[in-house]
Amino acid sequence: LDEPAYTFDNRITRMLGIDIPITNAPMGGVAGPELVAAVSEAGAMGLVPGSLARVAPEILPRFIQAMKENVRRPFGVNLPVAFVTEAAIIDQVLESGVRFLTTSTGPVSKHTARLQQRGITVFHVVTSLQTAKLAADAGVDGLIVEGSEGGGLRGEHEIPLMVLLPLITSRIDLPVIAAGGISDGRTMAAAVALGAEGVQMGTRLLASRESEVHETLKQAVVAADETESIIINRHHQRPLRVLRTETTEKYQNPSTGDAFKELSRDVLRLYREGDLLSGFASLGQVMGRVDEVLPVAEIVADAVKEFSETIAHLSTGLRA
Ligand SMILES: Cc1cc2nc3c(=O)[nH]c(=O)nc-3n(C[C@H](O)[C@H](O)[C@H](O)COP(=O)(O)O)c2cc1C
């Protein structure tokens, strides 16, 4: 692959010590050591999914250790703070020497100040202006602004990135990584135009060569159009954007149970065996724009190239 022709220099690249302001979504069971290492090796920011700590406590330290042994570039960890609350896990992160943490799924972690005192940069995931203000007031170093088009757990108000991102970046002066619907250089340029200094990709990277999920799921993403995700579980605490299947459709109905509680255990079977009717596959609307399974390095390099072409084209248009 060619060297990236475009150099980024902004608050995100400087704070995180990276060349390319792209992160992988920290997808437990999807973003394994191979995927996260490939993102970091590409000059971007590999994020280790801390949700795995819910499955077994030893997975996270083992994953971090593998990253330290195999990757010489920066990487970070995500902690979904609504589920992963044990002080022992925070201690594991502190002891591991990781420099970048993202926190998600709820209010800012009560451990944030302690983490920052130890030199860790903490970004918090937000889905509304109100939650962004709360995170800013709590002193986080940056925000991950997630639009409702993205895959996985969604905010209760379902605000799309086109509205949410310029709203937050015009009111709050913190570096922002945009998430939701980003799959390439054009969507990355759009996010930067709306005030982001970095982007996070979930669905696009689930359908990468290094993703741990079964080939059947990757091909389902390639085949799916933009209408094939649905939001389920609106009537419970945690709405989720997932692939529409016979199983997931039932959880659109207010009278069904909580998909998060009832199906989470089956999700790993879906990932490993490719049985699409087992559990739910968290996926975003952008699967309608993902047409090929590609290596991570190519996805990142293509995004950088298309980003620079897009902004050059836009400025030419202005002169015309
Ligand atoms: C399979 C999958 C698992 C996810 N797991 C997490 C997670 O554990 N923690 C988190 O902060 N976000 C998680 N997300 C949400 C992503 O971080 C990101 O916001 C979203 O994927 C962006 O939208 P996109 O799918 O359109 O790229 C997950 C997303 C997917 C698709």
C-alpha cells in the first residue's frame, strides 16, 4: 500500500499520538487482537473492547498484553461503564499502561478523574447535547459523538449525526470523534466539515478481513441495503440498532421482553457460527454502503485518500 498522501495535524492526532484520526468501534467479539492491531499499525487508533470483561475477567488483560507485545503504536481501551463497573477492571487498565480510554453506555464514569490523574486521556460517548454538556462539565478530555444511524446501543432520543454533530461542536469546545454512518473518506470529510477532528467506524470494520465474526455475517453486511437495520428494544432501557431478522423483528413490539437481557448470550453464537437467527447483530444503516470485505489497512488508506480528494474537490468547486 502507498504511504498516505495526506497528513493530519489536529487536537485528536496530537493528544493520541497517532497519524490518522480514525478509531475502530470497540466491538466485543468482533474487534479481536488482529483487527485492533491492524488499526493501530495503519497509523490510526486501535480500541480494545472492554465489554469482554463481562464475559470473563481475564480476557481484557490478556488482550492488552497481546497488543503491547505485537504493536508498537498507540492503542486504547473502551469501557462500557454501565456494565463494566468493577474497580478491579479500572485497576487493570491503570496497571496496563494504556494511555487512552473511551467510556460509553451511561453517565461519565466516577473513576474518570482518577484515570486522568494517572495521565490517561478519557473521551466519553454522548448521544445528545445534554449528555455532552454533562460530560464536558465532568472534565472529560474529548467526546465521541454517536448518531442514531450507527450500529449497537443507541441513545434514547435517536438524533442523527447530521444534527447532533454540528450542534455539539458549535456549543462545546472539546475535540470530537464522530461515530455513526462513517465508512469512507467522503463521510469522514463530512464529519470534519461538521466540526469533528476524528471518526469512529463500526459497521464498516465488522465487514473487514480481520474482523472475528463468521464470514456469513460479513457477507450479510455486504448484501444488505440501507433499510435492513431496525431499532429494537425502544420500550426497555437500552435501544439497539441491529440487523433485521425474524428474531430481532419481534423485539420491536412493546409487549416482548428486553432483547438485551434475553438475547445477549446468543450473540456470540451468531458471531462465531454465523447463525443469523441467534441473538442480534448490531449493525448500522451504513451497511447499505458497504459492498466488499476488505483488509483494515486498505479501508484506512482508502479513507485517507478519498478524504484528501474530497476536500480538494470541494475547494475547487468554491473557486469555480
Ligand atoms: C457490533 C457492534 C458492537 C459495538 N459495541 C460497542 C461497545 O462495546 N462499546 C461502544 O462504546 N460502542 C459499541 N458499538 C458502537 C460503535 O462504537 C459505534 O458508535 C457505531 O458502530 C458507529 O456507527 P456505524 O456502525 O455506522 O459505524 C458497537 C457497534 C457495533 C456495530
